[in-house]
Amino acid sequence: MEITIVDAPEHERVVEFKDNAVGLLGYIAIHSTQRGPAAGGVRMRPYGHPVEALNDALRLARGMTFKNAAADLPLGGGKAVIIGDPKVDKSPELLQAFGQVVQSLSGQYWTAEDMGMTPADMAHIGSATGFVAGLAEGAFASGDPSPITARGIFNAIRVTAMHRFGQASLNGLTVSVQGLGHVGEHLCRLLHDAGAQLIVTDIDTLQSARMAELFSAQVVAPDAIYSVKADIFAPCAIGGILNETSIPTLQVGAVAGGANNQLARSCDAQALHQRGILYAPDFVANGGGIVNVATEILRVAEREAWVDGRLQALEQTMDRILMRAKVEAVSPHEVAETIVHEMLRLQAA
Ligand code: NAD
């Protein structure tokens, strides 16, 4: 195993790891440990070039600093990427070797599940390190985060509805949901129970049909979701969907959903703002996922009460962001980034 330091001035520590015997190659980027150990998942993808993988790790690690701070967790930001096709290249040996790299950082970085990974993979990684969360079993195992993520998004939708339409009740409002996977399905249930009308889409047509039957949802084709008339659009599938093509076609008053990195570029927040579409910053709306993971990292004993408290804090943070955005007449995305910078500066002072 070779572990080498990568020069990355905006990050605290970045390492490249390589173990030819098991086909392991990737990066761990630690952006900040100012608030606590860096926490963020490990992603496995067939990146075209190592530089692409490194850039992804750097960007995602920074994003985790913001997400963890916004959720007021005593955790910093980090992320790991492994280059390879998870369906072909992943093996218990490769995962164990990755666990050794995590262990070599002595707790500066905690890993967890991300794209291309499963809870079973976390158990393999856990055979080589204790700095892993998202396990399916064990004393503080946090398991599937999606129900908690969906609760956080639901709260964000309520706060957004309050600011945009003057009503926190979702009864009678129409919400369009893109992506009906782990998060989307839980969210649809919460929205339906709260009396919202649903317009849904997924590239998996069977799942769309299930949602239609369970929650009386109207199903539209994947490309049609951007232009349907609704009160709130909740993206819960992929990133980059708020862009120069989709934003002009939106017929909603607000966007509040759980997908990571919804804005293709940060100037797209401005484009939404100019159209009068209130955007609930994604890294605040979907913070429930990391709250769930944090129960495992922080060994939280009173799990339920602690999660409730953290979700409430996230809701208040969203409220503060939307309020300040209104007062300052800027986009909530800009305010969210400023608030996190302020939190980090205050802590450093
Ligand atoms: P998932 O893979 O279970 O579900 C994603 C769904 O989106 C799938 O049903 C898929 O078919 C669908 N989809 C993919 N491309 C689509 C498209 N172009 N149009 C319509 N549907 C499409 O993933 P998930 O765990 O539900 O996560 C959803 C999003 O939320 C992701 O962006 C993820 O990064 C983010 N997120 C998830 C969690 C969590 O707890 N799972 C936490 C934070 C953020």
C-alpha cells in the first residue's frame, strides 16, 4: 500500500492511496477538522482520469464542511473517492485495504456510505478501522439514513411554504417530486399524510406507478417534471438539475428537495432568485442524512430525542436563512454559505 500526501492548499490534508495487489486507487480529502473529525462518505465510480476523482473528492469534502456546520454538528468535512466500477472492481479485499487507509488517519476522517457503496461494504471497511459509520448492525449502528433525511426535507418544505406562501400547512399545496428512491418515497408519504397533492416522476416507471397507487400521485415523464405547474418542486434524484435549461421552464413558487448539488453552477441560485422562485439550499434541506450518521460517530445514547433536536435546529437554520435572504434581497444559497462562513469564523476566533 502506498499513501502519499497531495498538495491542496484549501484543504487540511489530502492523501492519494494505491494498492495494486487489490486494485485500489483513490483519494481522501479532509477539508476541515475545525468543528471536529471530518465526516463524509466514500464514493466509488469509474472516473475517467485520476484528476477528475481528486477534484470530486476536494469539492465534496468542502461541501461536507458546509453541510455538517449547517446542521450544527461537531464534525468537520471530508470525503473519499475510489476509482473503479463498483459492480466489477469492488471486492472485500479492496474495501479492507481502504479501511486501512482510513485507519492510518487516526480518526481525523470518518467514512460512511455514498454512491456505489452499501451497508455490507461498510462492514468490510469496518474490519480494518473503527472510523466507519453507516453500519447495519452493532451498538450504535445508524443504518439507512433516508427516513431521517426525508423528515428533514419535509421540514424544509414546510418552512419554505411558510416564507413563500404564508402557510406552514401543506394541505392543498401541490408538490412535484423528482426521484422516488429511498428518500423520495419516504418524502412522498410525509407529504401525502400532510394533505399535499403530488406530481411525481422517476426513470423507474414501476416505482412511479407504485407511488401513484399509494399516494394518489399524478405521474409525468422524467423530462416533463421541470415544466409542471406546482407550488413546490422537490428534487430528490440527481445533481445539476437546476441549470440554464431547466430554470426558465419552472412553473413553481419554490424549490426544496433532498438531492445533493442541485444547482449546476452557483450563479443558478441567482437565476432562481431573479425569477422569484424561493430556493431552499440543498445542503441544509438534506442535512438529516448526516444527522443520522452522526449518531453513530458521536455514540449518541438517546438517539431519538437527539435526532429530533438536531432536525429542529436544521429547521430553524433554514428559517433564519430564508428570513435573512428576504431582508437582504439576495438568494438563500448565498445566505447559507455566508452563515456557515460566519459559524466557522466565530469558532476560530
Ligand atoms: P436512490 O438511488 O435510492 O433514489 C434515486 C431515485 O432517482 C431512483 O429511484 C432513480 O431511479 C431516480 N432517478 C435517477 N435519475 C433520474 C432522473 N433523471 N429523473 C427522475 N428520476 C431519476 O437515492 P436516494 O438515497 O433516494 O437519494 C436521492 C438524492 O438525495 C441523491 O441526490 C442523494 O445524494 C441525496 N441524499 C440522500 C440522502 C439519503 O439519506 N439517502 C442523504 C442526503 C442526500
